[in-house]
Amino acid sequence: MKKRVYIETSIISYLAGRPSRNLIVAAWQSLTIEWWEKRRNLFELFVSELVLEEAGRGDSEAAERRLKAIEGIPLLKLTDSAVELSRKLISGNALPTKATDDALHIALSAVHNIDYLLTWNCRHIDNAEIKPLVRSIIIVNGYNYPEICTPQELIGGDSDEE
């Protein structure tokens, strides 16, 4: 059985973005493309309406590239449970009030029993200082904690490369 991966919007942005001259951004783009081309088929991928909404914002050409990249990927349903858990992540001070959408990405992953939440958002989602509190809130509320990681962390080892 394939592990389940929720693709958060930042992944799509790096995947479909124009090549950057910024060395860090270029490296993240390269890692994202490598993961997408070599590893994504090893997992069951999911996005959400929130990802579609965020990916559709901004420049129309860029939005079209982002939406095309995730075309056909199943959507996780936005449930009352996910909304409630996202509110608890904010009220529990795991994420700031301004990070409502980020809390919802995390909550959707937990409520739908996702194995990995793939993101480049290291401010509010893949942040080592906040993950212990996020994990605690999720577990106390009866859900499994999705492993939050970047493509670099989900690139696999030599034994499972294609």
C-alpha cells in the first residue's frame, strides 16, 4: 500500500515556477522537480480545494501552470473536523492567527490520515520550533500526526530508488 502525501501549495509553486536566479530558490526548485519526476509515483498524492484556490491566485499564466501540475490529483474534502482542528491549532498558539490557511493544510492532513505533508513553508508548517506543539494538539484531539517535511526529506534512500 502506498503512503499518502498531501501536496501543499508551496510545492506546486516551486514545481511550476520560472527558474530563479536566487541560489536557495533555485535549489528548492531543483529538489522539487527531482522529487516530482522520480518519487511522486511511489506515493498516493492528494491536494485540497484550498490548494486549488491558492494555486489559482496571482499571475494568470503562472496560475495556469500551477493548476495544470496538480490536475487529476484527488481532493481531500474540507470537513467540519478539519476546520475545528485548524482553529485548535491557532487557539493553542501552535500557529499565529494570520496563518489560518497553513493551520488548515495541517488539519486537513491529520483529519484525512495522511502520512506526509509535503511543503516548503518553513515559517508556519515545517518549522522545528512549532512542530512539537502542532503534534501535541493533533494527537490530543485523536488524530495521527502527518510527518511534515520538504521534498529534500522525502527523497528516499539508495535502496528504494527507481
